[in-house]
Amino acid sequence: MSKKRSKETEIEEIAKRAHAGEDVSNHFTGRHLAKQRISLDLPLRFLRLIDEECKRMGITREAWIKMACDERLRQAESRDLAKVS
């Protein structure tokens, strides 16, 4: 199992434990504390591609979107830090 896949599995396990009412706060760094629900309209073709990837990875659409956004933000943060150096 790849490192990325095992991390995704760990994330899903943490989510299941949280939904069951367990305290999972020790798994969080505080980077993303506040939440706000949004409504997002996406083209059906785009959603189908996302759903195919979710099925391949064995995760939910919501988890994939969060993961993709986090990856993109980390890339931008790294790029911005490199510009400053």
C-alpha cells in the first residue's frame, strides 16, 4: 500500500471514529479550525471525473474535494515561500 493510500485510509478511519462520537482532536494541528458550509455548482462531466477518482481511491466526493483543495493550497504556499527566498 502506498504512503498516500495509507494516509487516506487513516483519514477515513479518523472520520468514522469522529462520527461515532470519539474524541479525535489529537489528530488535528489546528491548521483548519473554522468551517463554513458552501454550495458549489459544478458541471456534470467534472463531477463524473471526480467520482471516478473517488471510486478508484475509495473515498467520498467531499473528502476528495477537501484533499484536492488542501494539496493546491500547499503548492501555492510552497511557491510563494520560494519567491520570498
